[in-house]
Amino acid sequence: MGAPKPAMSSPEVSVSTPTHDGLEEKQQDGRPASDYELYIFDMDGVLYRMDDPIPGAAETIRYLCRNGSHVAFLTNNSSQTRADYVHKLARFQIEADESQIMTSAYATGELFKQWGAVGRSVYIIGEVGLRAELERAGMTALDEDSRFPDYVVVGWDRDFHYRKLAWAHQCIQHGAQFIATNRDATYPDTGGRTLPGGGTMVAALQTCSGVEPQVVGKPSPYCFEILLRQYRVQPARCLVVGDRVDTDVAGAHRSGCQAALVLTGVTRAEELAGMEVDLCPDYVLPSINALRANAANGQTPPGF
Ligand SMILES: [Mg+2]
């Protein structure tokens, strides 16, 4: 099919190699978590849980903006558009515009633009938000059982079924390049339960095709790189705030950013013992609210 396959890393972004060589260095550093130019917030488990806001989230976002920091929001969820997230955040009294929102669906569209693939064809396993973002980027979305596309993009799809998998498998056999929006194994449901995440559909297609996909979302650095470039901030001046070590913390460190883990979501404090260094957050905070509380009383948040 001749689809261009350049490397994921953007040449414009200078991403330093993480230099964390142990916990002592982080404790000696002592920089307050309130002292960053750019904050990249994961959303689910940080700002809200399903439809319930995390107390103090909206006030903390407003506090950081008032103090002159840039604030951006990043999710691996590919099912909704950036505009959908603007409305969702507004429900939680968080004001944002589309330029502050980064999703794996939007980033996949940006990747195609970076590759010069605009106008090429794509078969999508995913929901309406993913299709909307790829069409916005200028891609031509093809239905199954039509002609073979240049690319297959797989994201979270709550209407996933065998026929979609079989068609995507055929497309890859005919030379389509396999792109995954993310590999999240689960998606948080109500009552502490989880649902199968987008990574489940990715694994199904990888299993039958034998092809490793190019992954756009966290922990890949790609989404972080777009935001760092957009705000013209060096990675060391950026704090990523998330609730999962395997996506938020790992992605932050792979991008050269610092990471704060909040304990209002997936990862629990007791799970951090013995964790490999790249997955260890630079700060552990009880909730997003601690960014504001610590800044207000001049304390350094608990380093990890
Ligand atoms: Mg989360």
C-alpha cells in the first residue's frame, strides 16, 4: 500500500532522557509541585471518577492558571472528540478550550498529518469520536468490506465484534499499517469495577495478524511532545499529574517530564513499593487538591 512509516518521535521536540537514578535524588531536589510552567492532567481518576468530580479539582485548575501556569488535559480515551471533552469538563466547572485538550484520537490525526498521509484511507475500529477526529485531520474513513485502506486504526470500541476484527485482519494482510490509539487494558466503571479497554481490541488484532502496532497514546511520548511543543515548554518544566503509573508516570518519564501520582484513581500507594524507577512518581499526592493546598501554605509536597 506504500503508506509512509516515519518514526513516531517528532524532530522538533527535544526530549531529554530521564535522569532519575534513585529516590534520594528526588528527595534532595525538593522542588514544590506547584512550581511548573506546564501541567498536563490526566482526567479520569484525577479530575473526576465517572460522573463524580474530585473535590477541589476545579479550584486547583483555576489556581494554577491564575498563577500563570499553562494547563492541558490528556486522555487515552479515543471515543470522544476534543469538543466533547470541553463540554464534559464544563460540567465539572473546569473551563477549557479545545487547544488545551489532547486525546489519543486527536493525536492519531496529528500523527497522520505529520506523516503527510492526509487524504489516505483508514479503516477504524473505534467509536464516533475517533472517526470524527481522523476525518477532521483529512483522512478518508472506509467501511468494512469496501476497498482495502492504507491504515487500520484501533481504539476503544463498545460495538466491537468478529466481523470488524476479520476485516481489519484482512486489511493488514493486504499491507495496511496497524496503528493503536492506546493499549489500556481496562476502563474504569462504576463501583470500582472495570470494563475491557481499547487495548483489548488491539490485542485481538495483534494476536491474529502477528503485527505489532504503532501506539499513539500514553505511555508513548507522542501526545506529551505535541503539548510541550505547543506551549514551548522544556520537559523539565512540565509536571504530569495522573492516577496510573503504567501510563501517566511512565509516559511522563519517557518524555523527560516530572510526574505526580494522585491517589484518587487506579494506583494505590502500597503498590509503589519495589516498583521500577521509571514507574516511580516524583511526587505522591493524596489528590489534585494538594497542588493548591501545598502552594498556599508554602510546603513542599511529599517527595517519593
Ligand atoms: Mg486516569
